[in-house]
Amino acid sequence: MIIEAILKINPSAEVTVNGEDINTIEWLNGTTPIPKADIEAKMTELQAEYDANQYQRDRVYPSIGDQLDMLWHTMDHNTELQHQFYDFYQTIKKVKVAHPKK
């Protein structure tokens, strides 16, 4: 995360870091060093942003194909839905009838 924080502050910085030890930063090719306090503050900010977006990592839906398959099976067992979504239902049913699973 140290290098990520450095690059957020200075996208053109060239550095190496040994492990995640902020005391081992080596500034390369004339890159102006960034104070450790600024790097640590940016790391705190990035961690807070990461933590705040946990729901995005947890909120994983089934694939679109699986979602459509669930929708199809729900509609296939519910004639009211078949009428409400007639075009969709008939289009999918036509393909399923023409090419059944073996």
C-alpha cells in the first residue's frame, strides 16, 4: 500500500520499497522524496476508502446468464408472467423447444 499511496500523491514517482516498511523507501531517478507523514496520511485515506467500499466486494450477483435462467424458470411456471412478458417468454421458449437439452 506504500507504493500505491506514493503514486496517488505523485503518479510519476519512481521508488522501491522493501516489503511494506516505510523506512525502506528508495527514491529513484531524481524523484523528489515525499515526507513519511504525507505518505502515512494517504495510506490512512486509502484504507478508509477501501473499508468504506466493502459492500462492493461483498455484493456479488450471479452471472447474467444465471439470472436470466432464474427469470425464465420463474416465468415458465407462472402463466401470469408469461402473459406480462409475452415477447420475451415466447422468444426464449422458441429456442428452448427447437434446441432441447440432451
